[in-house]
Amino acid sequence: SGAEWRLLYGGRSRGSMPFLEEIEKLGADGDRVTVVAQDEAGHPDVAAALTGLAPDTAVYCCGPEPLMDAVAAALPEGHPLHLERFSASAGDAAGPGSGAFEVELRRSGRTVPVAAGQSVLAAVRAATPHVAYSCEQGFCGTCQQRVLEGEIDHRDDLLTDDERCDSMLICVSRCRGGRLVLDL
């Protein structure tokens, strides 16, 4: 697409880094790819790598929690940041504040009950089996749905603040009140 991009690829050792040859070939035409093997150079300096980014430059990060924490800390508040975790964060659909509520599926005209401890995804799929999903842990985004009414209890780490205004990941997020209306 001609978009400018850079990749900082880190790992414990070159031998443990999947697709290293292919990734290095992607960057063969300049300074787009920086490879940092921990056994050779220590941890990547993410603060230096992120210095001077334009305010609207999206940053994508996948890796262990300490790396993602360092990336988030190096960016100004509100900078576009997209995280993909190796595992789901501590929030889950059966945690505190997991009481029962109902979900109206506006386009289909159905209303489904969501039991305490049950995910919105499970309740919705019982009534509408075609709803897409994948990880069921709140980090892939496949089950993202638009919310038309109701107060969302976000329990994911994927959605941006803007996306959280009118959508939710129905595999982990819940309702802060008694009712949600989804655009389904």
C-alpha cells in the first residue's frame, strides 16, 4: 500500500525467533527492520525506537507483559496503540460484577438473558449461532459488536478508547446495568 512502516523484532536468541530470515528480507531495502536478540544485545530499547513518531502513527505490539508495558509507557497518553497479548489479561467474564442481565439483539428482534458468570457471547450464540468468535479471551477482536444502548463493562485489553465508546468484545465484556442493546 506504500505506507511507511518500521519493525522492531526482539527475542531471546536468533534461533528462537520465528520467521527471522523472512523478516530480515523485508527490511533488506533500508532501515525498516531492526532485530534485537537478547543474548546478543540485551532487551530492545523501545523508548528510543518510539521517539519522534508522528502523533497519528499507529503502534502495534505483540509480546510478553513487560514489553507491552514498556511500549505503553514510552508513548504519550492517547497515542494509537494496538496490543496483542500472548494470553488474556486478568479480566474475565466470570469475575466480580458478573451478575445477570439481558441483551437485546436489535436487528433480529430477540432478547436473550445472560446468566451470572455466563459470557455475552455464549448467550448470544445460543440464539444466533452465526456470530463470529475465535479466542474467547478478549484479545483477538473477532467477536467485536456495536453497542446501541447500555453501559459496557469492558474487560478486554484490545479496544481503543474510541472503539470502547460504541462497541465491545462480547466474549469477555459485560453490562454495568441490567440491559445492553447490540446491533445484531
